[in-house]
Amino acid sequence: MNSLNSKEFNVHKKQLPIGFVLTMVGTLFTLLDIFSRIFEVDMSFCIIIVFPVILILGYIKLKKTVVKESLTIFPTLGIQLTSTTALGSNSFIQFIPMHLIKTVFINETIRRQNVVSYLALMFHAPDSNGQRFIPLFTVIKFLQFQ
């Protein structure tokens, strides 16, 4: 995807440790056991009915969880923003032509008693007859720069 003159910046979310995943699986089976005792149903019923529901909810969560954000700068063309989900699909791709970009700056905001600084992009939006503001690299909470 990169040409000779382009520059790509990536931000990756740290991987989950295997101990955390095993703890969650153990917690899941404990909850299934408690569910089967409270409602006096067989454990196999819980596994057949409740487990697939939990798997579907987990799939939906992974499909929406962003693990990588990238910003590719093409000097004469523009900037491409890409977000990749935990399942590997590109959930958000946006290209902004260079002639529409006004500035790239560091913005500060207050979130829950904390001042948070983040990179932002301001560009002219022809569809709204004004300027648009896009914060960059804000979806991922725990960052690992590469």
C-alpha cells in the first residue's frame, strides 16, 4: 500500500495475556454452573443454549473492538485513516485529499478529571460548507507505538 514517498504511522493495542483469557473462560463456566443450579436445569442445556449466546456476544464485541489505527501520509495526494478490528477487518477507511487539509495539531480536552492530549486533523468539508475536525488515535486506550 505504501509508495516510495508515503509515510505510515501505526498505533497497536497491546495483546491480551493468555492468563486473562483462561481466567475469563473459567469464569464463564462458573457462571454457567451457577445458572444451571439457580434455574434447576441440566448443565448440558446451559452449554447448548447459553454458551452460543455468549459466543455471539463475544463475536460482536470483537468485531467492534479496534486494535490498530493507522495514518498514511501521501505527500502530494492526501492522508488516509484506517482502523482495524480484532477480527482483522478494516472497519473504517477514510481518505482526505491534501488540498482540503487545513492543519494538523495537538488538542487538549478534559475527560473525568484528567487532561488528555491527542493529535487532531482539521480540514475543509465541501459537503457541510465548513471545517471538520477529526481526532486521531483516540479509540485505543492502551497504546503501544510501533
